[in-house]
Amino acid sequence: MKRVSAAIVLAAVLLCGCADGSFTSVKPHQQPSSPVQEREVSAKDQQQLYDVLDAMVRQGQEEAVVFVSGYDQSLLETQTRQVCAAIEDDHPIGAYAVDWISFRQGKSDGQPVLIVYIHYIHGRAEISRIRTVANMDDVSVWITKSLVDYDTGLVLQVQEYQDTDLVQMVESIAQSRPHQVIEMPQVTAQTYPNTGDTRVIELHFTYQNNRNALRSMQEQVTPIFEEAVSSAEGTREEQYQHLASFLTERFEEYRYTTSITPAYSLLMHGVGDSRAFAVVYAAMCHQAGLECLTVSGTKDGASHYWNIICLEEGYRHLDLHDQDLRPKTDREMEDLVWDYSAYPACQEEG
């Protein structure tokens, strides 16, 4: 059969749009190994038509001539509109990448054809960079990698998506690795579509420092951080104390102020607020195999951070901004306010 290009048929038929509708499930995204080649495709029913558009979207293909001689012509236009709506609104990659879809009906060598044209917001190159992952644990792994590498964005298709505060997930990962994620970026997050088990996640990261500067800071901080952890020896209480002393005694005098690069500023220049001390201390403890929580609350009405550690006698507060570095119970933290229900109780036995 003679193959007719979409451009020729487009010149001879009327334009039809896509209306609302719902349809079927979505196949996992696969990165195309080479540019999509025009090929003859056909559809005899709505499912086959959906499969054609699904393949187009997953590969970023803009045009296709679909032979529909076996299709019930009385249903073709209505069902095509439904398929278009399903791809635009409910298909994860379609919801992320497609602006709108148009189609025309015509004939080729006397046979009915459907010419489909897909208009993209994100084209083939961007679609090819989407990584498919199984679940939210995999999402966490990829976010960590992106933050450590100071990437500016990440797009994932998640097969088993669970509703998650993605911005909070990013912040938690960054906070757990202050020596690797030198600057906490501004984060924007979007999921496509808004519902469904399979979704595309789009994350954008904006940094005030450029990547080279952040990598340089990372290289300077990492050996200091590792030195502190590797030198923490003795009992559990001695290890906690060693890491606390390492941070509080590293400089003769500290300047207590906020920095956008907390670990770098604290370890290299002695500049840091209570959050910097608490976050860096918790990360050091975790790397040394010690349990340590970062607590957020208020001190004299102002935002304040400290830690809760786990000693032989139970959980205790440790505030590195307090001149008295003795681990304390809840009752001894009279000048601090926090959400008691969010953290372990620090009480004396008996």
C-alpha cells in the first residue's frame, strides 16, 4: 500500500479537537533508543487507538497517520475525542508533556485514515530524560542523588505513587546530609496527573550559589566531617560528647547567625545558628551509628533548634547553643517550648 504523509492528508481534511473523556491504563515509560521513524499504523477499536497515541506520547512523536478501515466509522470521532482527552488529562506523560492534540479524518487510496498531531509543552528530548522508578523509596534515592550533584531539576515516572509532600521530602533529605547538600535549594514540585497510582513527578531546584562553588565547598567540608566521625570512640555517651565538643570547640569564638550554606559556614568559618549546629551534629551522630533527633521549637519566643540523643538512662536533650552541654531531661528545659508529642519523652527513670 502506498504510504501517505501526514502533511498531504492534512491539507485535504477538516480539523477536529479533543473533548473530555476517560479511558484506560498507562504503560511504563521507556526511553527511546533512537529518534522515532514514521511508520504505518492502524487501529480497529478504541483500545488500539489509545495504544497508538500512548506510543506517540512516550516517544515524543508529533504526527501519525492511523489507518482506520476496520474501525466503526460511526464511533470514530467520538472515541477519538475520548482518547485525546484521556491522553491529555489522565496519562502521566501526556499530562506532563502534552499541550493539546488535534486530529483530522481523511482517506488514503480510498481507505479512511485518521491524522493525529500532538502539540507538546515538553518535547522529545525532555521526555527521553524521564526516569521510571518503582515507588517512593526510589524517588528518595533519585532526589538524594540530584541534591548531592546539585542538579537543577528531576523528572520521574513513579509506578506506585503515594501522596507525599515532595517539598518536605527534599528538605528532610537535605537536612540529613548537610555535609553533602551544602545549600538547601528553593524547591517547586508538581505531579501529573493529580490522581492515580502512576504519576510523573517534576521537581525544580534553584540555588543561590553556582554548582562549581557548591562542589568546592562540599570538597572542603567532607574531610572535616569524616574526621569528626572517625575520631568518635569509646562508650556511646563518650561518642556523643566527642562530637559535641568537636563542633563547639572547633573555633575559639563563633558568630551566631544564619547562613545559606550551614555546614560549610559552621565547619569552615565558625558561623552558624542553632539550626546549623543541630543539623550538623545530628548528621555526624547518624554517620557514627548514634541515634540523634533534631528538635525545632522556640526559646524566649524565637525559633530555636537542638537535639535529642539516646543514652543508657534514656533520651536526653542536648543544646549545643547552651553553655551547659550536660544532657537534660524535659523538666530541665524550662526556657524551651516544643511539640512534646512529636519527640520521645526525656524523663528520669522512676
